[in-house]
Amino acid sequence: MTKTILAFGDSLTFGARADGPERHEKTNRWPVVLQKTLGADYDVIAEGLNGRTTVFSDPKAAYARAACDVLPTLLHSHQPLDLVVIMLGTNDVMVAEKSSRAATHGMARLIETIRHHPYWGGASVPRILVVAPPACIADAAGQNTERDMVETSKLAAGYAALAQDYGCSFFDAGSVAKAALPDGVHLDAMGSRSIGTALAPVVQAIVER
């Protein structure tokens, strides 16, 4: 039976490039690479959105940026799901100007949402893989602050502890990819592909155990 994976994230999942407003080619987006690496027995659904946070809304945005506002709908429309992969937090720090601790609390709320959603038809609660995004680095324009770099670098430790507390799986994307220049936030093609490739055995181990 096909295993269904929801890849839920922000612009890193959407495929935004570090060198401009365009998206990476589909073959370079990590959810697509994950799908290709896993093969036909898996269905990876990409749900990435630029500017998405865990729980922090932007009243000026023309669309819902807070993951907590849209996740229940996605869980319902894509069920049954075997696994939800969540990679968020960068925008909590850099756009919403919150701390890594606040992002971790926001991630906890998303875990609770997945665990307690009213799935229909006897669908089981999907397993959860929390992914820490690579930390931002100093950018060519000098816009990324020292605070941005420090707080995004703390996400991995916070998420690792959270995953342990909640009995979820954890992966540090910063262990296989780094933010790229010129913007110092997004990934180059190699970094995006590296995340998709590295996640494949992690995902297999989770859903097949």
C-alpha cells in the first residue's frame, strides 16, 4: 500500500531560491527529490508557502501565513496520512520577530493539532517528523542581523528536545545543507536536493517500523 507523506513548510519547502524571487526547478525542490528517492510506493505531498510561520499571523498578508490556521484543513483534505514532515521556524524569528523559544512553542501546538485532529473513517493519527531548518547566515546586503543568525541556529536544539518530549522523530536539515548567498536564508539547488536525499532513509525508517 502506498505511504502518503505531507511535506509541510515555508519557502524552503516551496523551493524559493537564494539568488532571486523565482522557485527552483521542480527537480531541485526537496519534496520532489524525496519522492523520487523513495519511489513509487510513496506519495509525497508538497505544501510549502513563502512567509509561513508556526502560529504567528500577519494581518497585512493576502493569505494565511500561520500554519496553525491551515494545518487542520490540510490534514482533513489529504488524509489518510502516514507521516507529516514539518520544517518551519525561520519566519517565526525573521518575519514575526519572535525567539527560537517562541517558534518551539509554536511547533508544539502544531504537533498537538496533528495528534488531536478528528480524522474521519477510522484513519490513524500520522506520525510526525520535526525538521529544523538550516540557520540563516550573513547576507550580501547586510540585512540579516546577528540576532537572526543566533536565534535560527537555536532552532535545532529546541526542536530536538521538543521531539523527544512528544515522542516524535527529529532531523536537523542544517546537518546536510546550509543557507546560501546572496540572501543568506534560502537554499541553493544542491542544498535543497541534499535535504530531500537525506530525509529519504529517515522517512522510510519511520513509516515502515
